[in-house]
Amino acid sequence: MPRGMTAKRVKPHMDQATGLRNMMASQTTPHAGRCDEVQLAPALPPVRVISVSSGKGGVGKTNVVANLAVALQSRGKRILVLDADLGLGNIDVLLGLDPPYTIQHVLNGDKRLQEILFPGPAGISILPAGSGVEELTQLTHSQRLSLLDEVDALEESFDAMIIDTGAGISANVIYFNIAAQEKVVVANSEPTSLTDAYALIKVLYTRYQEKEFKVLVNGVRHEQEAELVYRQLSTVASRFLGGPSLDYLGWIPFDDHVPLAVCQQKAVVEAFPDAPASQGFYRLAEALWSSSRLTPVNGNIKFFWKRLLNL
């Protein structure tokens, strides 16, 4: 070092990470929240999509749908019924309703999906499908996407959608069953009912790999008769199909109050809440709803429509 010059002390360079931390600390504003103070809104449970089918007509399937919906609604659940039964036992006729619009008006672009929902007893909502069901399989891709956008508005409005699919193994019945997450098969003690219920399960299992079914026995005299019907159906399915799982959902007793309620165009749980059949429907509602704790339910109402529209 040249003579006469004094050495300057040079401060060591501050560690870059340390400097960055200090800078960020100095810029922290008083209103910045802590991470552990952030509260996220709880996620809504998925809307349960439940199809109700029967191998043959005349077993009271539509009556089951109507009364199950009213029983669940009266227990605090928000229920939407999709009337996809193209036969004579439509739920609007059973309940004395006259919906002015069907899903056909949505497909034509005349109405929004929310606008065609029709109020039913106890506050249930009914989505009338009518002849528009047959056109769902013929929509263009843009029409399917448009309908799916409409479905978004329903997601937060309901806890479950119950589908009255019709009887038999027609294309429409299969169409809705393979899109639903939960499948209820209604049967009674008649041999033809058992045979046709088995045929429905067989088609859904062998052709579409559907493995989970819930069996409801309707219109029998006592519980032992109901359990016998279930065992017969379960035994045949196990012996000849092997794979499908059939869970016993319960039974609805034969009750003269049911045809009396039909004549009044009311659900029996509404017209005669203390009748044996009504008590059976309340037990059914509890059993069905609690069954989700045993078998996790995947998907939601939009997932159903995406499967239905093949998107």
C-alpha cells in the first residue's frame, strides 16, 4: 500500500437470503393476516344421484320414488325428482300435478333448466323429462355442453336427485342407470318380478360393468317374505353372475292406504302419515341416506349429466 494512504475497512457483503428476509419483514403491513387465521368455506357434499328401476311394471316403482322423495324432503333433505319414466305411471300423474314444461323446452332453447322445475308435495322439485328423454342421446356436442352449463345451477340447490327410470331393460332404462351413482332395484314376490329384476341386473353387470345394487322389496305382507325375495334374487345373481353386490335396502308392507292415496293423487306419506306403508317409507329414507356412510358416494349431479350426455 502506498505510503500516506490509510486502509478503509470494507463491510462484508450481507448474505443475500438474509437481506431478502429483512426486506420482507420491513415491508410487512399491519393488516396482513396470518395463515392459521384463514378460514375456508367447508366443501359441500356431492349431490347423490339415485336411480330407481324395476325389471317389470306393476311393482309400484313410481310410487316408491314419489314417497321416498317426500319422506326424505320431510326429513330436511332437498330432493329433485327426474321423471324419466316414459310409461303410463309418470310421477306428475301420480301426484296430481300438471307441469307446463318439460326438458324438451330446454333442448329447444325456449326455457332454462331452472325454469322448468315444478314444485311437488313437501317442497320436492320435479324435473319433467317427457319425450325429451329420447332426444338426449341425439344432441350435438355444443348442445350437450350448453345443457351441462345449465346443470351447474342445480349443484348447490339439492342434496339428492332421484330418477324414476321406468320398468324393463329398454335403452332409456339402461341409459339412466349407467349414469347414476346409486342404483335401487324394486321387486316384489311375484316370480316374474324376480326374473325381470335379475334380467336388469344381469344386463347392467355383464354389458356395462355395474357392480353395486340396492334391493327394495315392495308390497309384501311381512318382513320374512321380503327377506325371502331378497335372498332368492341375491342367490341367483351370485350363482350365475358371480360379481355383482346386492345390498338389502328394506321393504314396504302391503297396505290398503296406498291405493287410497293414489286415488287422491297424493303420496301415502302425505295423505296417511301413520299408515304402515308410510312408516315403511320413512324407514326406507333413513336406510338409504345412512347407506352412504357404508359405501362412499363418488361424483355429483354434474358428473351424472356428463356421463348421461357422454362428455
